[in-house]
Amino acid sequence: MWALTLVPAILLARCLAIPTLPGNSTFDRRATINDGTSFNQGTIGTMIWQASGVLESGCTLSTISNCYHMFLTDDPTQQLDTNHLDSPRQRDEFHFPQVSAGTAFAYTWKQYLYASTGTGSTWFHLMQAFGVSEDGPLVTLDAVSDTLRIKDYVRGTGGTSCGSAACPTTDLANYHGTTTTHHISGKFGPSGSLSYNITNDAGNTILSYTVSGSMGAGSGYVKFGMYRLTFDGMTTANAAVGDFSG
């Protein structure tokens, strides 16, 4: 579950040194929201954020106007979400407000995932449609073993099956190094639905998924960013997100 305790406002103004990053010149570091030395959470407008890694406002990607930079270290023992030390993981995520079962939602956001961000065989969520009653994901977008894939934990078990059909996948190379726009809409609850479409900066669809029926037992919310299980030999993770609305 997400705790909604806010960090002190002074955290938003701290500008601390962070590691040298791939594509470093792309970023205009205006304000450090989280410096990666501890796990924190707070709000920006109506959005809720949680970060164990580096989270900064302000970057100069011309394709993302309201832009935030996310960075996770390659050290599997550092920048850990301290709520889950039994299963070490790193998190830099935003999420939209919680909505009740049966209430329609529609959101958009953008993400740019740097090609220097590698993957392994363990989960690496870039998006989650999250069930409150389940305290877990219902449908996710994952980067796993150089593949971008949908995982459905309602119609499947988070594997390759999304019920009666295989889950949509594409080569991660189609997602790396391009500004992607995410459109998601639907309803949570037993009589729910989900429509999710991801396009690249040329407007072409990279991946899409549409289902109807169960979307959890009750309320839920949508979150996005970078959230991964750590493992030995992993790379740094480097992304920009922003232009969220809904």
C-alpha cells in the first residue's frame, strides 16, 4: 500500500550532487526532489510521487514540456525502497489519484527511456494499473530481457499469457531512445475495462492492449516511471517523464 505521508517542503528545494549520467548534457537540473540517499514520497499538484532513486524536476528534452528526470543506480544494494527490503527493489514513480470501482478514468503521459538502461529476467515495471484491495498490480508494462511486454495479473499470472491470448510484446529497441506517449483509460472493479496505447515520437503505435471484465475487486490507480527488482549485474536506469494529464 502507498503511504501518503508528505516529505518536508524543503526537500523540493535541495540541489545535491548526483552521479554522472549517460547523456548528461540533455538534463537541465533545476531542482532535486529526491537525491537517492533515502526513500521519500510526496505530491506535485494532484500527482503522488515515490522515489528511492534520484528524482529531479526540469530537463531540456524538447519533446517533453513539463519534464522530470529519473535515475536509478546499478548497485543492487543501494537506492532501495525501504518498504520492501525482504525483496530488494528500486523505485521512481508517479501515480494518478485513486479512483473508485466503476468510475471512468483517462490519462496521458510521456516517457523517454535511455538506451543505456538495460534489463534482466526479473520484473521492471514502466506502468502499473494497481488494485487497492489486491495491494498489487493488475496490468503492467514491463521491460524484461530486452523485450517490452504487457503483463496481466487478472487474466494471467504476470507471465506470457493474457488469458486466452498471448500478451502483446515488442523488441525493447522500439521503445529505447524515443519519446513515447501513453494513453490509458478504463474503469477499475469487477465490471471494469482497460484500453492502453503507446505511440512513438512519429505517432506510430509501439504496443497496445484492450480488455474488458475484471479489473480488480474495487478501487485502483495508475502509476508510471521506473520500478524494478534489483539483481547483480544490472545497469543504471535513466529516464525522463512528464506532460501527464487526466
